Amino acid sequence: MTLPPAPADRHVAFDWGGVFTLGTFDGRSTARLAERGGVPVERVRESYFRHVHELEVGAWTLPQFWDVLAAETGLTLPYPEFEALYLGSIHDNPAMYTTLARLPAGVRAGLLSNNYPVVSDHLRRDPRFARFGALVFSNELRQKKPHPAAFAALAGAMGVPPSQTAFVDDVEENVAAARAAGFHGLLYHHDRHAEFERELEMWLGGPAASGP
């Protein structure tokens, strides 16, 4: 079954982590690193979250990030093993991929994600991402959500005004920033996917739900 035909010029853009994944990618990857390396997870997370901004804005490559993380935590994995474990920490949300595939053909789909080198390349190679007409990653843009420049870049990549686009994110701060930028914001959690689909159907098939 396909979602209802959209009114003229109604489109949708998504976040990735927490929307197309279950749980947090960062939390899962740091837990797996700590377990594999036999070091306290608190030590891994302290270093990881202190430096991850450098990845998100493309200031560091993933190997550079790993060099710092390994030096600070005592992890001794070779880089290829780290990269494989890192990418293997992605846990898909199948329901959202089903929703993406069901979007009517006339609906433009975009992605705006605070993401990392190597991970963004990995996602681009996923055949399911062919449905997206616009992929905007913070590490390539060198600017993160919720900064207005990130949403301006999304609107430019999609080629339609924000007022004609719903933006889906699992973080309230990002949804609020999207609304401030003129998008129709939809807050997502995988536990309420059916409710989200009804909200999206309202946007695509009828008057948009009002919101703050």
C-alpha cells in the first residue's frame, strides 16, 4: 500500500540517527568499543563525546578521531577493526525504511543528518537511500543542526521552500529549529511509529497538522 497522493508541492525530509535507526548510534558504538577493548565504557564515552563534534563538522577524518580516542582511552584495536565495529553499530529501524519506500512518487524526500565521515559514505552506498533526492550531511556541510544554515542547506538541496516540506527528527531542539526555519516539524520516536505515519499522511494527503 502507498501513502495517499500528496497535494501539489508537499514534501518531506528526515533526520537519520534515531529516525532510520533504533536507539542511538553513538551509545551503541561506544558500548561495543568498551566491551571489545576491555576498558570502562565511561572512559570511552568521555573521550568520544568530547571530540565527536570534530567529526560532525568534518574537521577530522575518522582515522584521526580514532587516533585520539585510542590514545586517551587505552583502546588498542587496529583502525580497520574499529571502522568495522563502528559501522556495525548501525541498527536499522525497518518501519521507517518501509515508510520511505511507500512515499508517493511525486513527493521529494530529503535527509539532513549530523553525521560523520565514512558513515555518510556508507549510507550513500545503501540502495534504499536512492529514494532520497537530497542528502545533506553535517560533516560535508561543516555545520550542524540546529544551526539555521543546516536547514537553509536542506531547503536549497531539495529545491522547494521550507513551507512545503515536513522535517522529521527525534530531537525536540532540532524540530523546533526546523519550525523556526519555516518547515513543518514532526517529532519522531520509533515507539509511536503508527502515530507518526498518521501525522505524515495528514501532511501529504490533507491539511497539515497545526503545531507550535
